[in-house]
Amino acid sequence: MTETVRNPRERYRAQVRDEIKRHAWQQIASTGVTALSINAIAKEMGMSGPALYRYYAGRDELITALIRDAYRSLADAVRAAHGAGTTVVALAGVIRRWALSDPHRYLLIYGTPVPGYHAPEDITAISDEILAVLLQVCGGPADEAPRTPFDLVLGMNRQWAAALPAPTPAVHRALSFWTRVQGVLSLELAGHFTPMGIDAGLLLAEEVAELGSER
Amino acid sequence: MTETVRNPRERYRAQVRDEIKRHAWQQIASTGVTALSINAIAKEMGMSGPALYRYYAGRDELITALIRDAYRSLADAVRAAHGAGTTVVALAGVIRRWALSDPHRYLLIYGTPVPGYHAPEDITAISDEILAVLLQVCGGPADEAPRTPFDLVLGMNRQWAAALPAPTPAVHRALSFWTRVQGVLSLELAGHFTPMGIDAGLLLAEEVAELGSER
DNA sequence: TGTACATCAGTGAACGCGCGTTCACTGATGTAC
DNA sequence: TGTACATCAGTGAACGCGCGTTCACTGATGTAC
């Protein structure tokens, strides 16, 4: 999140950029992305509005930075879990806890798209990182034969997909894993479970239990 | 959507209320819920801003009406499909087509919650209608014994759940159906599939195929 | 070590905009006798 | 059938607010000799 820099002026810049983001998250947490206001952040920091333009070219660039950090954070969490050795059920739990720890951060990425906004290249790369881990936890691409009709589900227009010989059961399990996690979390975070008294954590575990690497 | 009324004045009122909603949906479709503006709608209709206050007490009441209509529309679509006899796969297709036909309508209900907004009672009732149909398509509550540990997933604090003797496999299948549909649709509508070339329709069919009534 | 200069963080005023909502009002539409 | 009255849709002005962004500027901080 923080870029490390020797130069004292650059160091200060990085600090302020971080503080701006902290306040931005705080604001998003209370009123949502759309209410995110440069002026409001500035006021909260005891600065005048235009001052922030020294640090971000405008509102869109700030939002981009927030989205990037959110993806980065999730990618790190998922990677760490995988590095420590994890199962599909445990990984789902990690993702869920990550989402619950800051619902608006999750929603910024996977919720209703910010109108008029389109993510730059490097962000989809981080998103691919996440999917790569899922793929490994769901069994990896090795020693698996392509299957039908799942082959049709996946086109081949992306590196991580193109790197595979063909869609495999593991790829499909990873995809199922991902959509099922999203399904439970999007409903849970939007509050659609609370009036029904559903244990979302347990439901999620049940949903992904069968998607392990089968080894 | 339109209330039928004899009285000519009331009739006119209902027409205008509908026209306001039509413009509201149009606006939501182009810029999202948060950009929804009473003044903008009025201008589009060739009226002054305050005129709309004759028809809706304020912005929140208008949004409530839109949300209610959205739920109503989905409930009708799902009911109609069930009435004509449907399978889990076909029903998932119906829901998906409903969502794709107006993504913002779907997102208004199941996307990121509108900050500060809370739905009135009668809306959760419509939501229950939908779930009731799902339950029937997934096998119905009849002649099924409770099972563990799924029993824990569902609490019993809601009518349609309380009406059941206990959580059954069918209830759990309905819940799985619902979350899996949400998972695929929320990712598809947010555009997370397009760069990967995934056939969301096929994926959805695969996801719910196993959740039929097993009769 | 001290001075001259360049860099750059932050200010305050301004621009133009749109928002939700209130209020007192005009004028048309329906209703009662 | 015609008149008197009540209802109510819609207007225009106004209030107070916040937004993103630009611009010319002050003053502090770092750099080069």
C-alpha cells in the first residue's frame, strides 16, 4: 500500500497520499463510494479542497487507487493462505473474513460497478493473481484431461486460461468456487440473509466443500 | 405496477406516477441509482422540480416504489415460470434473462445497498414470494426428513421457514440455488466475466443442474 | 558554512453546476346545489 | 343547466448546501555553488 521512498519530499508525499486514502475508506465505509468527495476528505484533514490535487489528479484517480489497494489486499490474503497450505473450505473462510472485515471494500470491487468508471490494465492483472491461487487450491492444471461440455464455458482469451492446454475439471471447480463464494457473500453483505437467520459461514462451507482438489 | 382507479383525477395521478417511474428507470439505467434526481426527472418530463412532490413525498419514497416494482416484476416472472412447469435449470435461465433485460433493476435489489436506505415490511414479503417458488421447484417441503448439519444453516425466524417442520434438504437446495444464481449473475453483471470469455449462461446451468427435486 | 535559487505544498477566491426541499401563488378541473 | 365553491396540479422564486476543478498566489523546504 505504501510505496517506500528515500527522498524526504517524496516520502512525505507518500505519507499524505496514504492519509488521504485512509480518510477516503472511512468515508466510503459510512456513506458508500458514490458519496466519496475530495472536498469532504480535505476538510476532514484540515486542508483546503484544492490541496488534494497535489496528490491525486482528481476523483477518478483516487478511486482507482482505492480499487487497486482493495484487490491487492485480497490477493495478499489469498496468497498467504495458500502459502501456508489451505483447503477450499478454509480459503473460502479467509475470503469471507476479508470481506466482512470491511464490507465496503469488498463491494467496491465486486458490488455494483461505479458508473462511468473503467479499471486500468494493471488491476485486472491483480485479479488474475487471485484466480491463479484459486486454480491451484482447486487442483491445479497438471495431469488433467479436458472435459465436455465444460470446455464451452471457458473461452481462451486470457493468459491464465491461455496458458492451460484446455479447460480442465480443476478450472471449472475454481470457477464454481469463485461464483459460489460471490453468491453467498453478495447476499450476506447486502443483508439478504439477516431476516432469515441463515448462518452464512456454514452455508459457504457447505457450498464449496465438494470443490477440493480430490487428491 | 399501475393501480387501477375509476376516479378520473386519481386515474391521472396514477398515470403521472407511472411516467415518473419510467423516467426514473431510464435515469438509473444510464447513471445508476445514486445519480437518481427528482429535478432531472422533472426536467425530462417538461415540468418544474417541485411539481413531482405532488406524486412522491421525496426521493426516498420514489426509490422505495422502484424497489417494490423490481421485486414485483421478478416475483411475477418466477411465478409464471413455475406455473407453466419448470426445471431448476430453466428457472435459473428465466431469472438470468430477467436480470440481463435490465441490469440496473437487478442491481437495485441485489447489488450494493443504497446507503442509508432501509426497505419497508411489504417488500420483504414479495422477496419471500420468490423464495417460496424456489423452494417448490427444488422439491417442496413435503415428505422430507430434517438433516444434519444443514439444520444449523437455517434459523427459524421467518414465516416461510417457520412454516416448515424443520430445515429439509429441499430448503437447502433452494438456498444453494439462490446463492449460486446470485454468484453467477453478480459477477456477470459487474463485468467480471467478459475479459475471461466465460459463457455465463452455460456456467449457471451447470451450477444449478444438480439442485432439482430429484423425483 | 552561507547564500541564491528552484521546487513545490497549501491557500483562498472564483466558476458553474445541480441537488432536495419549502413556500406562496395561479389557474384549471371537478363537485354540489 | 348554470352558478359558487372546493380541490388540487403545477409554477417560480428562494434557501442553503456541496460538488469538482482552475487559477494566481504565498511561504516553506530542499538544492547547488
